[in-house]
Amino acid sequence: MHHFFSLKPPSARPGRLARAPRLAAWLLPLAGACAHGADAPLTVYGLIDVGVARQTGTSPGDGRTLSLQQGNEGFLSGSRLGVKGSEDLGGGLRVGYVLENGFLANSGAMDQQGQIFGRQAYVSVSGAAGQLSLGRQYTSANLMLYHVDPLGLGATATNSWPVFMTGQRFNHLLNYSNTSGPWQLLAQYAPGQQGGPSRAGSSFALGLKYAQAPSTAVVDLQQTRDFQARAARVQLVGLKQALGDWRLYANLMDSRRDPGFDASDGGRNYADITSLSTPVGPNTNAAMNSVFEGPRRDRFWTLGLSHQRDAVWTFTAGFMRNRTTAPSFDGRRSTFYLVADHRLSPRTDLYLAWALDRVGGDWSGLFGNHTRNWQAGSGTALDGNTRQNLTMFGLRHVF
């Protein structure tokens, strides 16, 4: 949906969890420092999105699940708590920082592989020549897609699966941005942290955004190498167009991966290059981001429409579709969703969301399947459902 608030892109699907007290040990002293002085260069901020969800097709026997959250997430946004600040160095220079945690509101546990600041952790310096930031940050393709997606990218497994093609975050990232009038240039580089001349584990991206009412347009090129130097390449274009109280959204993405591309390094590293792949192993279910034996191509597109009826109601409809092809493999996935959002205050909204998720071709049987130790194109049929329905009633608050 079209966001009323200034939010960063939502979180990816949850990873391994850690205990919440670790976060409190970091944030409470910082919050205390903020409270002791209005001029302290620190802001505590956050968001909580929690919903009651009913979903069908959650097991091979067409199981139905009633839960708080879907996959530990709200439909619209990932819950977060962060601190940020900046300092004027003089001469037109300013240094800043962001430390942002993702957490699971239904349990209080850590999100993003159990990292304390798994959403973002970086320091930046900015001036007339632009801004350079260093640390854990969002991928260029993810940032650009956020501007032209009807939901700004959703948070549940049903509506956030495009991040399996863009990737969600990179560790060790150098990010340069420069804005001039309606234009913004984004350049990213993540060194592979490997000895010698190898490009293994590195990433490079260039993005360009044009934003001047009533239009926003983006283009992005991104290449990511896994820890064996195999590449995943993304090309993305998108448009958002305002027509009075209406917003039209469209984006198109082409993703190509070398045979065996595995950003998790065989399941040993889920943090450096998040969401891009799930390795094959004895306890691994087949998934949209499973490792493929041969070269893989994904052709993805989205169409969306939102209407801000008044200061209180916003209605959003979106349709996402992807086709995955590889040797001996041809699969499709599509998701249609509707959201009615009621704004209670500038910080709080209630929403009702409904989504239909379908797979076909060689992805048939993907949902709720029990297939393990599986690689695409291996001839192993999936044994789950081909469609899922999700209905979710949620409450979101920004602070």
C-alpha cells in the first residue's frame, strides 16, 4: 500500500532467532542519553505491525492455520526499533549513523538471523558531493523497487517474495548516493572480504531514480557473487504515477544466476547476502530461492493501483507474477492482494488484507510441501499445494 509514513523497506523473512535482552542492553543506555538532553544528537524510533492471520494450504493435506502474524510478520511492515543521529562537522560536512533492529512483535525475539542491528548498521558522511555510508545496508535493487511497489515491498511470506530476486541486505557495504534536483544516483560496492584477487562474495550495483510530481521512475543494475564467485545479475525498471487521488505502479525485473549460485555458502552464512538463496541440505524444503543446478532466469513483474479516498481511507490492489526457467524446469508464481487501510491518527492505522498466492508448472505443489534435499530440475516433484489464501487484520503503529 502507499505509505503514510516515512519508512525504510520492510524486513525479509525471519531467520534464526536470538534473545531480546541483548538488544535492550544496547538501546536502553542510548535512550537514556536521549532523554537527558533535548539537544542530544540521537533519535529513538520504531514501528510495530501485528495482525491476526488465517491461511489455507499450509500443509500438503490443505491444512488451515490461524495465527498471530504470518511467518512472524505483519502484512505491511516489519517491526523495528532503532536509533539514529548526526553531527554537523562544519564546512558543509555532516556525519551520521543508523543502528536499526528488527524484531518479531508476536514473540519479542530478534529478526534478521538473530543480529542485534540486523536491519541496518552504518555510519555516513555527507556534503556537497553526496553521501557515503559504510556498514550493513539495503541492496540497491531492493531500495529502488521500494519506490515503485504498491506496498513499498510487503513483509509476509505471501507478499515479500520478490526480495528472493533482489536480495535484501549486504554486509560490508559502501553506499554512495547523490541527489540533484529530481535525480538520485546510487552506487554500491561490497568487497568480498576474501584474500587474493578473487571476486567471491562481492557485490556491485548502480541505480538511478527520477522523482518529480506526479512521476517516479527507477532503473537499477546489480551483480552479486556468492562465496564461490558465481554471479546473480538483476536488471530492474519501474514507474509510479500519481493521478489525483490515485497511484499507478508498474515494475519489471530480470534476474539471471550462474549454475549453483548459493549466497548462503552451503548454509554456513545467512547474514552477508540475505534472502537470495536457500541451500540444498537434508533438512531444506524446496523454496522460491532454492539453489538450482543449472543456470536460472526469473522474469518478474508487478502492476498495482492505490486510491486515497480521503484523509482516513486508502485502498490498494496489486498483482505480482514471476516465471522461473532453468534446464528441465519451468515454473510460475503469482500473487494478487487487496488492502483496505484506515488511518486512526498520523502514527496509527488499522488494515484488512486479503491475498491469493498461486504456483504452476514445475513450482506446482510448493506450498506446505515436505520435499527435502531438493534441487530444481532434479526431477523430484513437489508434494504440497498450488494455492494459498491469506486473510489478515492488522494494527500498525509508528513511534
